Amino acid sequence: MSGAREPIVELSGLAFGHPGDASGRNVLEGLDLSLKRGGFTAIVGPSGVGKSTLLRVVAGLVAARRGEVRLLARPAPDRRTAALVFQDARLMPWRRVLGNVEFGLEGLALDAAARRRRAEAALALVGLADAAGRWPGQLSGGQRQRVGIARALAVSADLLLMDEPFSALDAITRQALQDELLRIWRETGTTILFVTHDLDEATYLAERVVLLAGSPARIARDVAIRTPHPRARNGLDGYVSDLRRALGETFIGGAGI
């Protein structure tokens, strides 16, 4: 993934505060961020800083208090502009795997046969073509998370928003799914905005790592990871150290959470 690319998401002066907070305190403040089409960006920062909140603002699930979110993807009746993958796959136990993937396609301008084809293609992409008829309870944690990713891919979204999708998995499964995600990203060209608290994961996966820190949270560091893919997991210590140092400085300066 290289070369000049046009923006797909632009955040300008973004501020967000919870509507029910009587203090009027903002969680996010003054965020300016542009994401290029086809890019892979990771958002990192301490727990509670507002990483997941930022994803929900970009997805349009909650409204910004100030500023602007511009999603520059072209809407179409048979696809969605953005799709969200959660930490928990959130599968419906009363639907088989194929039915869970098809759920995201309901409401689009697709007939039943087209929904089935799209769902089957997405399951094949995540390596679960043979699991279409299983129930969620028959799957491992890693397989359930693959189904959640397939459900997001099936809607052919321009932007894939991922909220710590591998954090609940064991180390071996997590590394396997990281590599699967990189393969899917290369094959589909989907723009990915990936939230994680793990700096090693962020630098292994992403082309760019954005560090949120402070209270309210602002962009403390925006780092381009210039090591080309495929990467060695033990070859990114310099980037990780730089991000850890930047994060430590926000606490030392009194701005950390």
C-alpha cells in the first residue's frame, strides 16, 4: 500500500463530550486527522482516553460537540460506507454463521440470493467457508471474531472501524488473526481505523500510529511506520519505544489520564 491516495475521512477541530455529563467536560478536544483511502491507521492511548469514543464518532453512532467529521466515501444502495467490528463479535446465537454474516446486509438493496453470495464470499475471505452452517456456540473465540470481521466485510464498506478486536484472544490466536487481517487488507484495499491499547500490535499492523493522550484527549503523536510489510515482529522496537516515551511524557507533564 503506497503512493498518493485521496482522503476518505477528515476530522476538523473535533470535540466530544458525553451529553449526560453536567460538567460539560470534553473527552476529546481539538482533533484534526485525515485518513487516506486504502490506509491502515492505528489509534493507541491509555485506557479510558477516548479511543473507542473516537470510533463511534467517526461511525456516526454519537454526535460531536464541536468540529466536523467528513466521510468522503460515495454512498450506494447495495453497500455501507462504514462498518464497525467490536472487541466481542456479538454474534446472534439463534442464527447460524451464514445468517449472522447476512444480518449486516439486511436493509440494503440486495435480494436474498445476492445477500447469500456476499456472505459466502466474506466467509471465504476470512477462511470460514466450511463453517457457514454452524451455530456460534460451536465456534472458538478466534472463529467467532472471524465471523464478526466477515459480517463487516460483507457490506463492502469503504471504511472498516475496529475496536480492539483481538484483545480478548489468546496470544497465538491473536497473532494469527493479525496476519489474517493484513492479508485481507492487502486483498481488499479497505481503509482500516484500528483501536488498540497494545503498542506492539499497532506498530506491527499499521502504516501510521496516532497516539491519544491527555484530559481531554488530543493527538500527542502521529507516527508513520515506514517499515514495509511483511514485517518482523521483533524489528519495530524503535517505534514502540518512541510511542512509550511520548505516552510517558504526557503523564509526567500532568496531562495523562
